[in-house]
Amino acid sequence: MSRIAGVGTAVAGETYSQNDLLAIFRITDSKVRSVFLNSAIERRYLSLPPAGHDGLRAHETQGDLLAKHKALALDMGARAIDAALKNAGAGIDDVGHLCCVTTTGFLTPGLSALLIREMGIAPQCSRVDVVGMGCNGGLNALGVTATWSAAHPGRLAVLLCAEACSAAYVFDSTMRTAVVNSLFGDGAAAIVLTGDDVGDGLSPAQWGRGSCRSPATSSPMRLAPCGTTGITRRAS
């Protein structure tokens, strides 16, 4: 059985209220505005491009968005992992397995390889990247990480979820993008898992897990090309 020994989080960019974002997106449609204002979200962290002289946000190419995702995922991911290890009373040298989850961009080498290099994690560290699974990616990755942890008692496994949603935005005022634009922000969260023979035995444990795929949900949320704005995750 695996137990959670530490938790850490990180955000990036500036904090915006929903009204701030409605003004930035210049959204006037009452139906779209209602999606933002009834989301039960007060503020979100986003890394938006600067505004030009006309007040409009600068255009970002597909290359810009991919570079933004890489930079934000590395920055937030490293800070979240550091915080989780500190919370667990551990250090970088203790990490034996790293699993990274992201859906807002695609990296080769993967985020895990980049973080191992940037953070000075041992190159022999076992690693897995879970990409493109959307909202359930973290739970599926938890199963992978918990299995490794249970099979390697006395060693630490780290699970990181890092999403740079500012790299998957479209600046328009349509209902097509309203769901995505009204909900998500830039953030990362990491947990440290240990086997049963590590820790005080009082930390949260994973007793079981399962997965069930609904075919009907395959198309409503996806990454797709969108004109000159690069790639966006959108609702259809």
C-alpha cells in the first residue's frame, strides 16, 4: 500500500477575477458572460500576453504557446515538487520515481526528462509521462505512481500535475470557447508517495482505484487547431 507523505503546489502569472477576464476578452454576449459569472470561481492565475496600444492582447503563435507551456510547466512543476519534498521532510536525492501529467501542451523530451535535468534529480530515476488524458489524467497517473511506490518500499515516488492553461486559450467571445476560458488557470500540484514501511503510518493511503471510459465524452473536450491562434482546447 502507498501513502501520501507530502503535498506541494505552485501557480504562475497574475491573478484575475472573472470580471477582469470578461473585460480582457471584450465579451458582451449575455449568455457567454453568464458562463463566467456563474462559475463559482473568484480568481484565477493566468500568464496572458501583454496588451498593445489598442488595449488588445498581443498575438501568440503556435510556437509561442508551446514555448509558454514548456516554460510554465517547468517553473511551476519544479516549485511544486520542491514544496512537496520539503513537506515530506525529503530532498531531491531521495526521489526514485517521477510521474508527470499534463494536457495543455506536448513536449519531447517529456516533462519528466526536462525536470530531472533542471532539478538535478538522479538520471537513474524511473519516470513516466501521462499526456493528453484531460481531467482524469491525475487519477490514472496516481495508479501508476502508487503501484511503483508499493513495489519499492523505502523509496520515494513523486507525482506531478502541471497545467499551463494560458497556453491553450483563444481570445474570442463565442460560446464555443466560453467553457474553457471561464474555468481554468495556470497551476501545478505534486505529491510524494511512500511504501508502507516509511512514515508514521498515519498519512492518507490509497486503498483502491478503478477507471471507466465513457465514449460519449471523447469529442466534447479536445485539443484542436484553431485558425491563426495556434492550438486551443475547446468545447464542441
